[in-house]
Amino acid sequence: MPKYNPEKIEKKWQRYWEAKKFYHTKEGKNNYMLLTEFAYPSGNLHIGHWLAFSVPDILARYLKMTGHNVLYPTGFDAFGLPAENAAIQRNINPRDWTEDNIKQMTKQLKNTGAMFDWSRAVSTIDPAYYKWTQWIFLKMYEKGLAYREKTFVNWCPKDKTVLANEQVKDGHCDRCGTEVEQKELFQWMFKITDYADRLLDDLDKVDYPETVRVAQRNWIGRSEGALLKFPIFNSKFSKGGQEYIEVFTTRADTLFGATYLVLAPEHPMVTKLTKDENLDTINKYLEEVKNKTEIERLYIDKSKTGVNTGGYVVNPINNEKIPVWVADYVIGWYGTGAVMAVPAHDERDWDFAKKFDLSIEKVVAMAQPEGTEDGAYEDEGDLINSGEFEGVFSKEARKKIVDKLKEKGLADFKKNYKLHDWVLSRQRYWGVPIPMIHCDKCGYQPVPEKDLPVELPVLEDFKPTDDGRSPLAKAEGWTMAKCSKCGQDAERETDTMDTFVDSSWYFLRYADPINQKEFADKKKLRAWLPVPLYIGGAEHNTMHLLYSRFITKALHDLGYLDFDEPYLTRRNHGVILGPDNQKMSKSRGNVVDPDIEVKKFGADTIRMYLSFMGPYDQGGPWNTDGIQGVFRFLNRIWNFIDKPTEPKVSDKEVDKILNKATKEIGGDIRDLKFNTGVSGLMKLLNALEDKWLTKKQFGTFLKLLAPFAPHITEELWQTVLKNKKSIHLEAWPQYDEALLIDGPVDLVIQVNGTKRDVLKITKGLSEEEVKRIVLGNENIKKYLVGKDIKKFIYVKNRLTNIVI
RNA sequence: GCCCAGAUGGCGGAAUUGGCAGACGCAAUGGACUCAAAAUCCAUCGAUCGCAAGAUCAUGGGAGUUCGACUCUCCCUCUGGGCACCA
């Protein structure tokens, strides 16, 4: 036997599988699409990709061996800012840059040995793909779920484009870290807020990690409360009937304690309400607030500032006249941009009231009255100083108070959300053109379906501009179009779509990737979807997952899908850190290059090491020594074959060992416990290495290893065991429950909870029999001399505890 | 500030979900092979005391429940992540 040379055998078998179209998948029985997140073609595969693709491949292969018709798809999420910025830097076209990267990464992905079905690979920059991205947009538009509106948007001055709220982290651009500005622009948006309730409630229908559910709940940020109307007192403009300030509150029970009202600086009523003598102060204040950046206002300076308008409103529950203030701790866009202030029961209002000496009225009794005097009491309790609602508990009081005001038309129950509509316009070149045409006469009109795709033109100058216009506006020939309604000259929309639109439906396309008539055939969709298991990174817990859930629900409502949740189960993988336990980055010089590791150890070793290093959802530092252990293991397997494998009789003991391992390793893979799966294989080799194995027994061993190390097992299976067909067409070995249970077991003997001895006993003994054996044991007797046995605990086949 | 996850040898981690803590691997030490090194193989490997048999301690810290706690409950410390003036 020659030395184990992974480089040689891996290439060989990869070519073999590809030539035989091994992993090309057709709809059949027991279909299973194992979904991982398709890659962004950044240029080079990094070790994180290996974790994301080659480890789930173990599960894909196992599922295939256990009788599933497995589709393990892949593709490229290829539009987007980074490619465009890289192309600008290198002064080449983003398309050339991206396509080169795709070529390179395709090659590298094949090196992982994963059973990707390349015949179904999708690429979001392919017009045959983005035709359907545009089509989905049009359907959303028809349904009123896509609309154009002038709003304040997050503008990244460096990338010169709009960002969705989700792409802003602590006031900075998620991509480049530049401080984000607010700009008022017309933007195309998806009405995701219409789906807020369903996106929230349906989380109960799917199996996601708790962290993901929490993250999504936070994003959606539903709070249930009420809208209350406060009549304006003696409004100087109230000629035609009473005017009101509306507030949103979750604590209507504290209404009797509302001693003032606060408007956000952006609130339209601010100047109206302000008394003439206060106008100067107010304007000065508004100017001050305007000069603060969003970051200063929301993240840095949380001290309360504000000014009195001099105006008053009337508390609708007790008709008391209360002052109206303006303060920037109230957020303009949330709720109504106005709040009722209850300083006794809200910390922020408390701080403000203390600072400006406003009155504080307690209306909820503290559970422990001896509690602190200083500060707001925010918990619930029985109402006090609350007229007819005296003594009613908060929860009930909320309902009663709103009900009462509702009769007078002064209140209603209301849910509020943090979630905003999804701004999908991007003023950049490298994206899917939004398929709309603007006609001076007819306004915005959709591009007719038959004219899709609206192809992205090739531009010499695709650099972003400062004026908020997309570079596509420079393509004069391209922008010219006919209005689809009146036929007159009109102009194409020049914004492109956020790449999250591209990736919000790609998994649907895997079911039917070359269909030219529909985004996918209904029957094929039914065969593969919804996705039974989606494995990916925690960075997509909110945006991508929420967006694709939304698009799926919308397509479902439009009648195109039978299901309204795209992924039944979601599991996250961890992050691989550098050997120094820091995030891998070029500047730190701690990047592990998988190409180099493949050269040194081969794909099988890397796959197994990534599996072995810890729980899959945890990640952790790459250990240069640790990988040696796995490499050694594969070498031992390789050399194992040199031992005689044809003894006279089949060894029962070996069968038993294999039987147990089959059950355990299979269970580990199903539970994504790849680390214990690998250790199980190592234990198995330890147990078998000094034994004689039949050809069949060795074959069984190889099958257990095959999902983890597809190349070495194929080599040994075909060239050494002389099998004609691939090991990857074999079924996972059957195990026999009966073989698992016979034989003696170790019985642990404790005295007062401390282990004193271990005895081998026959399985299934009764308590009486065990008691006789244990108490008769010389070694145990010495602990019991002169003691009374108070209690004898027996856990069947496992342990006894003698309490003295 | 709030929410979530986590803390186990020198290191990565395991523990049938309340039943032998430290599986498996790495590193380390000693030995075999070798002129030598690498590779490989054998042995040791949580701490303390002990020649040994063995004993005691030990899963971030402190209490509790239990015959029995890494596992459950309460309090605290630290680490990672998310949200954050959202009314």
C-alpha cells in the first residue's frame, strides 16, 4: 500500500463523481433539500465557507444513505456593494470582477468534496434569475406591497446609497462603518409592516434557535397599547372644532398620573401649540436638536433636554389642564411622536420632571410600600388617586380606562411596531434594476411582464453620485422607454434593488432553476419546499431571515406558494476564529487559508477537523496542532487496510462494536453533533485496530466514515475492497437493537453518594438480586461495618446507592 | 439598563438530560525504533497526601432541593452576543 496521499485521491474521485453526474438531483420520493446560505463571491473561499458547506455536507450524505432523495444546492449571491467597490478600486467592471470570482470560488467549492448539485446552481446576476426578482417586485407592486414614497432614509455618504434600517448598526453603515446621515428622498419600499403580526406570531410554527426568535421579536418590536386623544386647551387655531394631540401608550392605567405631555421636535403641532412669547426659545431649541446628529441624539447624549411650549392640553380622563413640552427624548417616528408623561411611573419622565420641576402624581400602589421614594415605580399594581378606578389592578385598569374613553371617541386599542417598511431602493449600479417606468402623464407604471428582464446595461462610468441619483441615470439610451399605459416617451426607474431582495427567494429557484416561464413550477416547488432544514450564520438572524419569510408569505398570499413559512427548521453554525482566538482578518495576519490546508492535509481532514473542534453552533479558534490529530486518524484508517482482513470466522465481538457505533454515529449526525460523531469514529478505530475484520465488516466501518471523509472512503472501498460501485451509493448500515442490549453492564456502587466500587452484572437483574450481590461483596462490606442501612437505591442496570 | 447564551484539566471539548466527571483529540513527559531527526508504536497524564493500596478535594463563586447535582432552584462574578430614551 502506498502512503496516504489525499491530494492525489481527492482530485481523482472529485472528477469521477462529476463525470458520473453523481449529485444531479431529480424529484423523487422522500425529497429533502438541505439548504445552506449561498456564498457572496468575494474572491476566495475562506475557512468559514468550509464550516458552512463541508460540515452540513456530512448530514446531506448521511440523509442520502438513509434513503432520502437529497438536494444539496448552492449558488452565488452576486450583486452588491462590496463587488462594486472592489471593481471601482481596480478600475474594472463589476461584472468581470464578479464572474472571475465565481469561477475561482466554484473551483474551490468543488475542492470541499461537498455533494453540491451544480446543475441547479443559481446566480443572482444572471438575467434569467433576476428576471424573476423583477417579476416578484411587480407582483408586490400589483398587490400594493411595493410603493414609492418620500421619506427620511439612512444615507451612507461614503457608499453614496440608502441603507435599510437593518443595515444601520449604532448609527453607522453596516458595510463600511461610516456615520449614517438622514436624507429625505423618494424611495421604493416593501410594506413589510403589513406582515408584522404574522412574522411575529408564526415564529411559533417553526423550529428556530431561541436566539433567532428573540432577535426577530426584538426587530419587529410589537407593543400592545392604546392611542389616546388629548384635547388642545384653548387652541389659538381651534376655529373649526376641537383639535387633539394623539399619544401612544402601553400604560393607559397610569393616565391619572399624566401630568404633562411631550412632543418630539419633529411633531407638526409644535409651532401651532407654542405661545407667541415662547416661539423664540422653541425655535432655538429646534435648531439645536437639528444640529445634533442621530448618533448624538440617540446613543451618546441621553441627558434630557426640552422646552415648554406654553400650550396646554386636557387630560381626557380627569379633565385636568396639563402643560405641553417639546423634548428630543421623544422619537418622532415611533408611535405618534407624542407621549403622555407619567413621571411617577416612568423613569424617563421622572428624570425630565425632576429636571424641569414638573408635578409628579402617584397613581399605582407599590407592591412593597416601604420601597424607594426616589425614582419611578414602573411595575404594575393597584390604582390609587384614580377616581372611579381606585383599587383596580393595572392590567384590568388599562382595558377599563380605554373602554371608557373609547365611548367618547377619545381612545382606541392599538398595536405599535419598531419594524419599518423595507426601503429597497439603492442608488448604485451593481444591482437588479427596479422594473418601473416613469411617465410625466401617467406617473409610475410597471414594466409589462413580457418585457422582463430589464437588463442591467453595461456602463463605462458606474461610479455613484452625490445627488442621490443612481449611476444608471447616466445611461441615456437605456433610461428611455415608452409608458406602458399611454405609449408616450417615458423614463426608466434608475434605482436598483437591495441585494436582500435577490436572496429573499433564491431557495425557491433551486427547485426549478432553469424555468423560463415561471419562477418555479408548482409541482417542483411542492416536491422540495418548504425547506426542512436551513443551516447558516447568526449574522442573518434578522435581516435575511425576516425578509425571506416576508417574501414567502407575500407569494403565498398571492397564490404562488402553498406554504407561508420558507424554512421549517433553522440551525446556526459558529464562527471560526484565528489561532490567536481573534476574529480572522488580514490586518491581524491570522487568516487560515483553506487552499494551503487542503494541500497539506486534504479535504477529508479539514472536514473532519471542523466537525471535531467543538459543537457546530459554537465555532472557536483554529488549532494548528488539533488538525494533526484528525490527519493521524485518517492515516491510521489507511494503514489499517494492510492488516489481514480475512480471518476464518466473522468475529461476533466486532459486529457488536460496529452495531453500537452505527446507532450512535447516525444519531450524532442527525442531531448535528458532528464533534461527538468524529470522536465516535475514533473510538471505533481504537476498539477495532487490534482485531481481525471481514471484508464486510471493514466495509461497514467505511460506510460510517463515508459522510465525513468521502474521498478516502471511496478510495478504500473501490480500490482496496474492490467494490464496483461507489460507496456513496450504499445504504447506511442497519443496526440491531437486540445486539445492543445483551451482555453484562457496569454497576456503580455508591455508599452515601460516593463511588466505592464497580461490578459487572448481568443486564436486567431485579433489585432483590442486585441487593444480595452488592451486600455480599467483600469490598463493600467494609464500609458497612457497624452501620444501619437506612435506604437502598437501585437504578436499573446503572447504579446502587447505599445510604447509611 | 434590558434580553439571550455561556463558564468543566495546560488546551479544544465529552457526559445516555438527575446517576462512574474529564470520553475523544491536542500538548506534555518517559520509553521503543533510528547514526540522528521526522513519522510510527508503547506507557503516564485534574489537584493534594501517599512507596503503594487508597484517601481527600475538584465542573466560575455562594447558598438550597435530593439518597445522589456539571445537570434543577435562588443570589453573585466574569465572558460572548443582541437590543437600547420604542412611551
